[in-house]
Amino acid sequence: MAMASANSIISISSASLLNRTHQPKTTTLISLLKHNKKEHEQHSTSPSSFTVKALKISTSTTRRRRLSCSASASASSTLPSALLFDCDGVLVDTEKDGHRISFNDTFQEKELGVTWDVELYGELLKIGGGKERMTAYFNKTGWPANAPTGEQERKDFIASLHKRKTELFMELVEKKLLPLRPGVAKLVDQALTQGVNVAVCSTSNEKAVSAIVSCLLGPERAAKIQIFAGDVVPRKKPDPAIYILAASTLGVEPSRCVVVEDSAIGLAAAKAAGMKCIVTKSGYTADEDFLNADAVFDFIGDPPEERFDLAFCGSLLEKQYVS
């Protein structure tokens, strides 16, 4: 009996011990199952941190792609703030059969015994400005016998010659004996239609330039085109003064301007002003060095012989956007 009781006590104690030993494990297992179930429910209803991160990356990439596409679309429709034309050789190929003839007619009227042939005039064109051109020529070859000897008198003499030369040149223009170069009117119209500032920047006399713009482009266009010419600046091309003045007056950044030039000295002036420059070669400038030009063509052109248009001018201002 005592043994039985002892055995019973041992069995009970063993059972109690067994229960005490396994109960925590059961509780831990149940808790773990509950935790896993809860975690599974959380995973099934909300994205993991990896998923969120991937989503953010995907969204960011998509956004960058959209920005890139937007920049490309914007770039493709970029327009210059101003389109600036040189006059002689760009609007009209005036030099050989316009200005040169007018200079020679003036020299003949004044009985100076001077004639500038085609080749000589081509060399003289490397000097910007008609008055400066005559002064340099006479200083090198000798002044005419009937020219004054004093410095100021010679300046006045040159000014009077240039005034008469301009009058004769304007007669040629008004008779429309000097046509616009191909594509000029088209490009001007494209710019004016799109609200782009248009100006003519020339070393020639202001009256001569105004006559060309008014007579050959017409009064309606001329009213919308600003002219910077002659002695409006103290230094002529290749000095950038005239282009800097144009940008300042028009209220635009030089870097947003596109210049159309025909000569190396005009190109140098435009680039020194910080502007883009397209060269359209003229009769006298075909063999000049245009290495620094943003583009070089033989002329602007009208369809189907068009060489470039306003959209091309705008493309010179485009930048590559990298996200």
C-alpha cells in the first residue's frame, strides 16, 4: 500500500513535472503560430519594404523618363529670342554690283581718278565700314590731289564722299535692281509670325540699310524690324559692339540670339558677343574661314531649295538634358 502510494505519488509528480516541462513549449508554439498568422496577414495586405522600395524606384524612373521626354519635346520647339541679320551679303548680295558701283560712281563724280575693281574691292571688304574703308585705302595708296590735307578736313571729306555714295546706292535699291537673296523673306516671316525679335545689324549707313529693308522686304515687315547700323556704335565689326547693343536694346540674352552673317569679320563679331551664328556665303566671302560658325550654307533658300528655316535656328540653342 505504501509502495502503491509512493508509486502514485511518483506518477503524479512525474505527470506534473511532464506537464510543467511541456506547457511552455505548447504556449510558445501557439504564440509563434499566432505571430506568423498575423505577419502573413500583414504581408498579404501591405507591400514589404522591398516592394515599397522597388515601387519608389519604378516611379522615380518613370518620372525621369517623363521629364526627359518633356525636355526633348520642349527642345524641339525652342525658338531664339532674336534673329539678327547682317545686311550686305545676307539680305542682298550688294557688294560687287551695289556698293562697289556706287563708290566708283562717287569717285568719278568727284574726279578723284580712283576705281575699285572687283578683286580690289574684295580685299577692301576686310575693313568694316565704308568710311573706314576709304580712309584705309587713301592712307595706303596716297590721297587724291584734290583732297584736303588737314586731319579734320580729311574726315569731313570722307564723310561727304560716303554721303554721296549712299545716295547713289539707295537709288539702286529703290529701283529694285538688287534683289533679296533666296529665303530671306521666308525666314523673316517665320520669325515675326512666331513672335521672335528681328533686327538688322550692319556697318553700312543707316539710311542705306533702312532703304533695303523697306524697299525689298516691304513697309509692313520693315515696321517690325529694328535696325542697328552705321555709326550707332563707335567700333565696327569684328568688334561685337553692334550685336551687344542689339541684344541690350531688345532686352534679350546674347546666348538666346541667332545671327545670320556672310563674312569672317561678321562671324567674329557675333561669336565675340556670345551668340550663335549661321553663315550664308556671298560672292565675296565664299573662300573665307568659317571654322567657328555654328552652321555654314550657300544661302537660306526657299522650298524646294530651302537650306534652313527658323526651326533649325532654334535647334542651335538646344541643350541635352540628362536626368
